Amino acid sequence: MRDTGCCTWIFGNEDLTAIAARVSRAGMDGVELHGDLSLDPAEAGRIFRDAGLRIFSITPGDADISHPDEAIRAEALDYYRKLMDWAVALGHQPRISCHGLVQRIRPVADQAAEDALLDDSVRKICGWAADAGLPVVFEILNRYESHQVRTVAEGLALLDRVGADNLTLLPDAYHMNIEEADPAAALRAGGDRIGLYHAADSNRGGLGDGHTDFAAQFAALDAIGYAGPVIIEPAAPGPDPFNTDKGEGFRDTLEDMLARSVRAIRAMGS
């Protein structure tokens, strides 16, 4: 059966011990930990190990690695450089996820120039990760969150340009619902260059809450031999997709979504 996990950022600023308890109750195997450098990495790693959970991956804090202002870009890259040591100190050897600044949906000045800056920054990030013995996945977002790399095809082109052996792609069922004409076909096209997979339904709910054909996507993952975890990343119902706190009880709603998603995955035989 597939390993399952969830992104810790969906619970907001809840204590990691409480998050670990929720993840365990939902029947999951691990988490994608938010890369908050203010957290003690050794303590964070211990919390999840003690709960019998793995840290599969790290999702980064927002950092603009393709901004044309050199100072802004340098600050973003400094965050990733520090993230490598932080990730190693967790003791779980997680994948490092990277992407551009979420919510920057247009170039500051020139698209082609910023695409070249993205390539250069990702190349640097992969180099630091390789020195730390860590794999990197580039997360593919949608047009309402990013102006760069919105489809698996664009992601594959990025991999070719960057040329790093430790870099693969992170497609997300929710984002693919917006950008891909055929998400399952996109996964098949990604093949062994897919290193991680995120799942939320078409309405950003749990699996089964929307109209996404997850059976087709899991069949595609089987066909390409994907053996990694399914990282479930839902949002509680309500406005403002960039604020996880939807009001009283939102964490309990999310825990229920996660548990139902795990059951849906198991019902599909995955």
C-alpha cells in the first residue's frame, strides 16, 4: 500500500505534537513539514519519530528565487542554503521542495529573464542539496499562484535546462485540475522524473470531495513505477485560499478530510 502523509502548514500554528497526533489518528504514515527555520529541527524530528511518523519532505517558506532584484533573490537563496542544514538536523533525510514565490503571478519586468533566473537559482539549490545528500523536487503550481512552470511539460523542460541529477518534479492533483488537459496523461509523461505527488480534490477538499479522477491518476502512478508517498494537502472550506485558518473547528475539519482521503486511497487498492 502507498504511504500517505499531509502538509503540516494546513494546521496553521498548531503545536507539532498536536499535529503529529492528528496525523496518526487520520491513519497516515508521515508528513511534509513546513520549513520554518525558527523551529528546533532536532526536536521536530524527535516529535514525529516518537509518533511513528516519517518526515517525507519539506515545503519551503515563501522565497522569491527568480526576482530580478539581486538583493531579494539573494535573501531567498540564503533561506534555502540554511534550509539544507536544518533539514539534515531533522534526521529524516527528507526531499526538499522548491518553487517560486506563491502569489506572484506576473513578471516584475521580463518573463524570459526571470525564467533564466529561476533556472540559475534552482541549479544552486540543487547543488547545496547534493552536498547535503538530499533530493530536490520542484513543485508545479497553477496560474493563480505562479507565472512560472505550471504544467508537467514545462517542468520537464526546467529539469533539462537545470541538468541536476538530484532534481525531479512534484505535480499536484489540485493544480493539475486547473492546468492539465489530462492530468493522468501528464503523470505518465513525467515518468521516472516525478519524485513526489500531492493530492487534493478539484475543490481543494479531501479525496472524493470533488470531481478529480483519482483512479486514473493512481493508475498512471502505478504505470510509471512511482513508489513515493501521496502527500494530501486540502484546505477547509471558506474564502482566502492563502489563509489556512477558516475559523473555529477548521483543524478538526482538516483531520476528517485527511482520514476520509486515506480511506478513499485504500478503497482504490492503493
